[in-house]
Amino acid sequence: MGAVLGNKWVRDGLRFFGSPRAIAMLDIRFIREHPDLVKDAATKKKVACDVDRLLEVDRRRVEVLQSLEQLATESREGGQQLALYRNPKSDWYQRAVEGGMAVEQIKTEADQLQQTLNRVKVESKTFEEQKRELVTEFDQLMLTVPQPPAPDVPVGKDDTTNVELRRVGEVPTLDFEPKDHIELGRQLGIIDVERGVKLAGSRNYVLRGDGALLHQAILRLAQDLVVGRGYVPMSVPVLVREKVMEGTGYFPVGRDQAYLCERDEKSLVGTAEVPLTAYHSDEILREDELPKRYVAQSTCFRREAGAAGKDTYGLYRIHLFDKVEQVIICRNDEQTSKEHHQEILQNAEDVVRALELPYRVVHVCTGDLGQGQVEKFDIEAWMPSRDSYGETHSASRFYEFQARRLMLRYRDGQKKVRYCHTLNNTVIASPRILIPLLEIHQNADGSVTIPQALRPYLGNRERIGP
């Protein structure tokens, strides 16, 4: 039994505790060896995770697994012996009789062995019931485990303690009384919040005329930029199975932010990151296929639960928007992941610069990181009506966190199967980006100058006028 108890089945619980997803998120071996690191990550990220309870459940499930292995061995060996006892034609039976063993004695030992097997069967059933209870709790607890942040991530409580890395572009000073994006949108006839609310409730809107065209032009500009850099354009589902939301880390922690289609056990996505990252779930890729670079434009849905009374004015915090999202799936190497992280951040910065918007890049602190993020950089564009920078992009890397949940793997040069690393970033999201674009490029006569990069998408027009 010693060799069996030390094998990978016992350590990871793969064979007896359901599907391989049972150990997804972080490797349970890592959690056993570094419980304080995981606890610290939960505290810094403000993620509710009972590490002590997880380790206790893990200890008990290993004990149950050991017991089931022992009982399985007894059942197998005892069954084989019983078959010999009850087969007078077997070589063993003949030798036993020839050696002086009475037939009655053989029958008695067979009955005793049958009683032992009956006991093993009852005990196995008891342990199987315990196993089912343990695996359910184990899976639930594992889904709450956070990815520890990178060592250089600044420690902080929330977005107010993110660290500014750099500013790009000058904040404009207008020589007339500026209007905010809603005033401009109304006067130009391109934004209709009132009818949006009439149609769908609070935090909704309608873009019309040049507003709809500008919105589409921005999305097309962003997608064309990254497609030109080798990203494969994708059109993906925005209504997905719940296991896809779980696999990418949006369930269960962020479940209250999603719109659920519970009758069909599906969910509307809040970002194309979800289907893009899960596209190769349950697959083993070849190392020479990596990295995979994908980009998708999709409509996104967010309930904004817990945001009552926060950012209620305008287009900043809304329930529905469109976004161009870039995703990279790469080999399991931290330095490679960091290089890709800078790549996707650069793509997003280039789009903001093309829109001629001043912005800053911030290093997101621990308290503002998601459960699975190792490190994140935000781009914040200057929004005059808010008199501050407002978040427009988030570039994140996850290492193995999402790949483990999704069983997203590749076979390396040594034929070893490894989990991929994943990264994602907003290339652009609209209509939030309309806030700085309209407000910064407005003119005294109420018109808005169209940035040079957008003009080819708008019939080479220079302005949007009343």
C-alpha cells in the first residue's frame, strides 16, 4: 500500500474525486506547501477563502481515498481467493484436497471469506458516501482560492491606492464653457438616455445617427489595429454555459454581476475574454502552436450589482456595452507571460493615442485585483466632466489560474503535458470611451472634431455637428 498511497492519484485526488476540475484553480500541492501565502493573497485581495477548512477537508479526503484503496485491494484479492475456494476443478482446489485439506474446511474458509467481503462492501459504501460529501465541499472551497499576486504588485485597499506609472498626452484647456458628453450627445442628437431607460431601465441608453456610427468606427479601428498585428479575429457566443464562466474565474466569486438564464443554465458574458479563453478548454495543444492570439468584438452585459448610487450619470457605468477584447494563450513561462502582458498593454495604449486622448497607466494594487489575476495594469483616460482620469482598459495576466479551471494544456518539447498561461486586455470599450472622446474633442460651436484615425471609418468627415 505504501507505493499506492504515495502516487499521484492520492496526492491530487484525480481518480476518486470526480473530474480533473476538482483540483483546478491552484494546485492543491501548492496550497498544502504554502498555506500562509494563499491566506495572505486572500486577505490582500479581499477574497473570502477559508484555507484552514480547505486543508482539513483535503486531509480527510486523502484518508478516505486511502481507505477506499485498501478496501479495493481486499475486495479484489478476496474475490480472487473466493473463486478458487468455490471451484473444485481449479488447480488450487485440487492441490488443497491432495494436501489433506478437508472439503468442509475449504467450505468453512470460503464462508468466512464471504463474510469479510460483505463487510468490505458495507465499509466501501460508507466511504463512498463520505467521499461524495467531501468532494462537493472540496470543489466549492477550491473555487474560492485566489491566485497570489506577483511580488511587485503594490499593496493597497482599493482602486484609490493604485499606483500611477506614467502619463501620456496633455490635459486640454478649453477657452469656452465645455459641455459634458450627455449635453453634447443630446444637442448633436447622438445619445438618448431617456428612451434607453424607457426601454430597459436604469443604466441604459440609445446611440443614434452619428453616435452609432462613431461607436462602430471606434470598435472597428481597435479591431483592425490588433488584427494587423497578427491576432486572429473571432466571432464568439455571448451566452455561454455556466462551466465556462466558472472556468474563466467569473463564477462563483462574480456570479452576482452576471445576467443569468437559469432555465437553460447559461449566462450572458461581461466580456469576450470568457469564450475566447475557454475556446481551447479540455484540449491539449502543441507547444509549437503557441502563443495563440485572439481578438473578438462582442456585446457585454453587467448587472453592476452593488453599484447603486455610484456613477449613475452618463455612460460611465452601464449594463450593456460593446468591447474589443484581446486574449493570449501561451506556454507556461513567467517571463514569456510578462512580455505578452506588455504587448497587450501596448496595443491598448496605441488605440488610445490614435484617438488623441490623454491618459495614464496605473499599476493595480492587491485590493483591486480579481481572484485570478497575478498582475494588472489599467489605462485611465482623462474625462473632463469627472475632472479626473477614468478607467477604460484593464490588462491582466493569470499564469495557470484560468487554464487549470479550463483544463487548457499543451505538450512541451519533452512530451510533458503542462497548463498554459493566459492573458487578456480590453483593446477598446464603447460607449465609455465616448466620454473623453466627445468632451476632449468638442468645439465652441457644439460640434466635435473627429480624430484623424477615425475619419476613414466615417466617410473622411472631420466633424460631427448638430
